[in-house]
Amino acid sequence: MARFLRPSVKTFISSHLRMSSDQLGELGKGAGKGGGGGGSIREAGGSMGKKQAAEEEMYFKRKEREQLAALRQHHQEEIEHHKKEIERLQCDIDRHKGKIRKLKHDD
């Protein structure tokens, strides 16, 4: 049930990027729609502004990939931890079942 309530990480990130990109205007064409300037090079526009905008986009895409990779790694570690915990608990169950069998046998 919980998985139906939470949007996936990818959906969240892509919708967030779409919303933020709507406020940018055309990349490299001076200040964005948000009212803040992007620095003197971006405000001037032209090829330098487009280059800076492209570099910024690449930086954030790279950061996003790194974050997603770290999140995947974290989930893999959690899965491994839970598998080990299941094995440990299964051993405890088997040990207790053995004790019960022994008690029944001793009767």
C-alpha cells in the first residue's frame, strides 16, 4: 500500500527538473524568468552564456547520477543486511524447533 502513496524517485526528480526548467527561460539567453540574474556572463547572453548554461546542466546531471548511484548502493546494502538478518532469524527458529523436538522426545 505504501508504494502507491510514494512517487518513485525518478518521477520526483524528473518533475522537479521540469518545473525548475520552466523558470529558466531559454538557457544562455540572459537572466531567467525567476528575476535573479545568472551572473554577468549569463546576463550578457550569447555563446558564452550558452556554454555556461550547458556546463551547469551537465554539472547538475552528473550530480543527479552520483546521487542516484549512492541511493542504489544504499538500498543494495540494506537488502544485504536484511538477507543476513533473515538467515540469522531462520537459524534461531531452527534452533528453537530442535529444542521443542528434543523436549517432545524426552517425554
